[in-house]
Amino acid sequence: MATITAQMVKDLREKTGAGMMDCKKALVEVDGDPEKAVDWLRQKGMAKAAKKSGRATAEGLVCVKTSADNQTIALASLYCETDFVARGDKFHEEVAKLAQKVIDDNPADLEALKASSDDDVKQLIATIGENMKIGDFARHTKANDHEVVGNYIHSNGKIGVIVWAEVGKVENTTNEAATTLMRELAMQIAATNPMALNADGVDPAAVEREREVYLQKAREEGKPEKIVEKIAEGAVAKFKRSVCLLDQPYIRDDKKAVNDIVKEAGKTMGDTIKVLGYKRIQLASEE
């Protein structure tokens, strides 16, 4: 019987797109003949993934998962070709598995998540016959018992948000005012895609670009030089309000800023609440 080397398995995997263990099994079955191994995989329906790999993956799903101890929350996303597949149970199960892997493995980056999940996804590709691709993920673990976390998946399944805050009293992490606020914040983030939590987090380069645009615009409009700078600063202030979560107009009542509803929730609880951070992922359409 021929010796099956790691390089043989790697070459067959690259050629067919099948899983590593399937490639090894195929080579064993055909006594190490690479061409017969390709045929074996094709016969078993496991070589479809490579043929599908050039197709665009513009549909898909974002999934949220929480750990059993309620300390860690994760978002994961998986792309596919059609909305029909994205609505299917098998696809939903696969995205949920990805989110669970993010919780369990805490992957360092997307490549690490792909390395641990690609074989499962390729098996699903072979089963369903449609190209798929692992997308962005996000993960957060509570820093202490005072944290409260919210999440939201948009109705189309293509946007997911997690957001976390800290309350002064531990018992208020389950207060209805706090949990309602966190969901509202997650919906706000999904709808507006803020650039930062507050002004301190805004990219200085983005601020400078805005300032330069309005400086030049005011000059081209013939405004007196002594007020050009004031116009630019006013535009920058407006820009920051639009891209900073806590300064944005609240989507349910634009007469209030998001920070106002945070303060209102704290007042209702008789406590303080401080928004600490958020993560948002969105499926991006491909041409």
C-alpha cells in the first residue's frame, strides 16, 4: 500500500476543495493515485466546493451566540450565493457553529477562524452545491459583574451588533431599564453605523478631511477669510455628532441625543450607566 504523505493530502485538497480528512481517505481508498482520488471525491460529491469557488457570495447570515455562563457573546457571519440557501436550516446551523467556535476558541483573526472551520463549510458546500465564504466575526467577554450586554440582529439577517455598558450596582444588570436600553443602543448602531463611541475615538484623519473640505468650500463660495475657519469648525462639530454614537440623534426621537436616553435609563434605575463599547458586522454585497 502506498504511503500517504501530508503533501499529497495538501495537493488534493487544493485541487478539489474537499476537506483534509476526506482527501486523506480518498487517497487511501485508491492506493495513493491522485487522479483516481479526484474521481473518488467527485463520485462522493465532495469535490464540488472547488468548482463553486468562483461564484459570488452576496447573500448570507449573521448569527449571535452567548456562552453558557453568560460571560461571553459572539457574532459570526457566513456568505452564500442565494437568499434561498441563507434561509435554510443547515445554513443557520453552520453559522451558529461558527459563532460557537468564536466563543470557544477566541480566534486571533479571520484566518484562524477559517483554519478551524473551513472543512465544515466545504462539507456544507458539497452538500448544498452553492459557494460559501466565512465572513467577519466579533467577540466580547464581560470584564466584571457590573457589565450589561445587548445585541441585535437586523431583520434581514445581514447586520449584527453587540454593545456593552457598566452599571454602578450589580443588581441593575438585570433591570428592565438597562436591558431595554442595551437593545435600543444595539438597534441604533445597526441603523447608523457610527464611527466611534464618542469624539475621542474618531479618526483624526477623518476629522481633518472634513475640516479641509469645508475650508475649501467656504473659500470657493467667496466667504470672508475671517469666518472661513468658523464655518469649518461648525461643520466638523456637526460631523462628530453624526458619527459618534453617544452624540447621535436617537433614531426613535431625533430631539434627543443617544447620551440623553442613557442618562434617562440611569435615572429610572436610580443608578449610573456608562456605555463602554460596541462591535458591528455587516455582510457586504459582492459584484
